[in-house]
Amino acid sequence: MDYIAALFPPAVMAVAFTWLIVTIVRSQGGANKFKEDAAVDAALAARAEHADGPAAPRP
């Protein structure tokens, strides 16, 4: 029974890691890609808009 206790945590971690990778791969592309691209474009536009303004003096 000691070998089961020794192998259980690595097996659980392997399953969890595989699930994480599958979830990341599935969330890439498709309808989500356009939503994510739009959000990034909006954030970059807002950042560029704020960068064009006058710079605040730093202490």
C-alpha cells in the first residue's frame, strides 16, 4: 500500500496539469480570439491615448 500512497500525489498533479493545458489550448482561437483581440486593442488604444497627454512631473 505504500507504493499507492507514493504514486497518488504525482498522478493527481499529472491529471491536473493535463487538464490545465487542455483548458488553455481550448480557450485559444475561435470566437474568444476576436473578443480577446478587441480587448487588447482597446487597452493599447487607451494606453496610447494617455501617453499622448502632458506628462506629470515626478517628485
